[in-house]
Amino acid sequence: MLRYSAFRIAAEGLRGNRGWTPTWRKAKPKPRYDVIVIGGGGHGLATAFYLAEVHGIRNVAVLERGLIGQGNTGRNTTIVRSNYLLPENNRFYEHSLKLWEGLEQSLGYNVMMSQRGVVNLFHNDAQRNAAIRRGNSMRLSGIDAELVDREGVRALCPLVDLDNSRYPVMGGLLQRRGGTARHDAVAWGFAHAADARGVDIIEHCEVTGLLIEGGAIGGVQTTRGEIRAPKVGLAVAGHTTTLTDMAGFPLPIETHLLQAFVSEGLKPLIDCVVTFGAGHFYISQSDKGGLVFGGGLDGYNSYGQRGTLREAEHVFAAGLSMIPALGRLRALRSWAGVMDMTPDGSPFICKTPVHGLYMTAGWCYGGFKATPGSGWCHAWTIAKDEPHPLNAAFTLERFREGRALDERGNGPYPWAQ
Ligand SMILES: Cc1cc2nc3c(=O)[nH]c(=O)nc-3n(C[C@H](O)[C@H](O)[C@H](O)COP(=O)(O)OP(=O)(O)OC[C@H]3O[C@@H](n4cnc5c(N)ncnc54)[C@H](O)[C@@H]3O)c2cc1C
């Protein structure tokens, strides 16, 4: 296994960098595996890694129709946090954050984890009460949360217009252990570590059909032929319903677009993550210097990976009202991802009506931070054929049973989560 270290970098520098080997093998499909994971984004690769690392199941294939990490994993704004209200969610996301904190050591790969703090601003008494309630709920689950006043916000991000006439800032809820990680490196790091444990990562291999015999999964049809396995896990984000349609059961998931933007590179300007919920805007600065920012969904169903100018204009306007100094910046690029939105804003990591078919899905616009936790729980569910207590609530049945996990309190509207 190729190991990265400061010594290795120095040694390769002296040898003209001729000793590096590929970060993962370009595997060819075998006729049969113990487990197939569909989707080579962070969640699929993490599932394969934890199957091999924690459960010793190494005869695993990850099937990706394109190149790994080019779905939502390579398109998000890289924010990592565990500041959720509901205990089912905050315990799961805290487990994920703890995995993030040791991820570079576990993977042997630099994912550029940066715990620079995430602050959610509030602008009126009702929002302040909601922030206090959320912070208290987090602390009850052993998660760090701090309420900061206006001066606290000023100290964290002096550019915020505290006296904005429409949305004057009263303070914020801060999670200091939140921050960012480099999204591509997360896919590459999981691929590297899974490959080193024997997992086959098979790119340019689209799943076009599921082989279901007597109510149980037997394998998949792909553009590179039939591959058999008694267990199959879905980790395909916005394409989940196209796969479950093949399996013949409906899902409460809508596919929506979410855009993000990056500015020209600047010297350090914003050294934490700031979110402005009232205006639909959030921002951080990448290590390269670009300001990375985004807002809400475009508001219509699509598989296209680009959004509308109308939503772009809304995001820029919201950003300018929170940080007027942004008006002097030029935006460099914009793109969109295909989000798997659930009615209550919470995910699914569960068994499905088809025996041996499992899924991790419904990550809405917050699944990057879930990557290690989702992979860990999905791997557990596949290996043991039952959920871990951390994902026991993330079932498909919760809507029928009246146990929806309505994190935002918006009710059952995918477009409102
Ligand atoms: C603009 C934007 C900003 C975001 N910001 C954040 C953020 O700051 N923090 C956060 O926590 N989350 C954020 N998210 C959400 C986050 O990116 C996703 O929830 C998460 O990356 C989903 O990972 P995944 O591995 O499930 O999906 P993906 O990375 O999309 O991987 C799914 C893979 O499945 C493959 N696939 C699909 N169909 C098939 C098939 N039939 N056969 C084989 N392969 C198939 C796709 O090609 C894709 O590579 C953001 C998303 C977007 C779009």
C-alpha cells in the first residue's frame, strides 16, 4: 500500500517524483462479489472502506458510472458540523464528526480537515430562542455549542453588517468543532484506503438493472456486464429513485438542484463558516483563497447539474446584504448538484423491501458532513443485516408510523427542507 508522509514527499522530491504509484487501482469487474456498492461518491466509497476495515468484508466492488467523486461529493461547499436539533440527528452527525476528527489517520490521506468554526446568525427573538433550544439540545447530547452575541459575531467575522436594516444581527449559534474539509480529497482518501484493503473500485460502470429473484437481490446488470452479489448497497444521492424504480418500490425522495459559487482568490478574509439563514446564504473561504458560497434550492425537479440565473441573483443579493464588501468581488465559477430531498429533511440508512438491498440516501443538501457516518452505519447495516442504533430511526417506514424526523419544523415538503 502506498503510504503518504512528509519523509516520502521529501524523498520523492529528491528522486524526481518517479516513485509515486496510483492512489487506487483501476479494477476490472469480477463475476461475483460478497457486496456491491452502487455509487462512487463519498458515501459509497466510505461504505466500502468501513465494510473492509470494521467488518473484514473485503470482496467488495464499488460501481461508479463515471469517475469517482464527480457527483455531489465533488460539488459541495465542504461544510462539516453536527449542530442538529433532534437527538436522532445530532447523535448521528456527532458520530460522523468524531470520525472526521480522526479521518486523516484512519485513511492515511490528507483530507484537509479544518475545524475553523461554524456560526449560524440570528436576527430576532424567535430565531434566538430557536438557536438557544438547538444549542441546549446539542449540549444534552454532549456536543459543543456556544451562543455568541453581536460582539462575538464581530470578533468571528468583522465583515458581517451587524446593523443591516432588514436583518440586524442579534448574535449567533457557534459550533467551534465545525468547519470544512477538502471534498475531492475525501473521495480520493476513501478510495485509496478501501483499495488498499482489497476493494475493487470500478469506474465507467453504470448499473442499468437490478437482478431480483424471489424477492431477494442477486446482483446487477451494468454497462460492463452482469455482476452477482447477495448484498447490494445503494449510495447514488439524487439518482436513488432511478435505482429504486428498477427494484419496483416507490421512495419519498424528490430530486432537486442546488447551486454553489466560488469567487476569485483572495488573501485570508473569512476564517470561519458563516450562515445567514434568514436570507438563504452561507460562506467560507477555501484554502486556495476563493470565497465559496451558496444559498437555497433552485426549486424545481431536475437531473441537470446546472442551475438558474434567478437563484444565482438571489444568492448574490443575500450575500451582499449580509457582507456588503462582497460587492467588490468577481464570481469565478458556479455549478449545481443533484440533491436527494426527503419530506422531513432527514436521511435513510436502512434495509429496503428487497431482501439484501440496502440504501443510504435522502441526504438533502447536508450529506457531505455525513460521509464517514453514513458509510460507517451503511456498512454496519449491510454486514449485520440490521441497523446500528445510530441509524435505527432513519427508516423508510417512519412516515407510515408517524415518526418523521422533521428537523426544520417545515412539515412534509421536500422543496422546503
Ligand atoms: C452545491 C452543493 C453544496 C453542498 N454543500 C454541502 C455542505 O456544505 N455540507 C454538506 O454536508 N453537504 C453539502 N452538500 C450535500 C452533499 O454534497 C451531498 O449530500 C453528498 O455529497 C452526497 O454524497 P453521495 O456520495 O451520496 O453522492 P454523490 O457524490 O453524488 O455520489 C453518487 C454517485 O452515484 C453515481 N451513480 C448514480 N447513478 C448510478 C448508476 N446507475 N450506476 C453507477 N453509479 C451511479 C453518480 O455518478 C455519483 O458519482 C452540498 C451539495 C451541493 C450540490
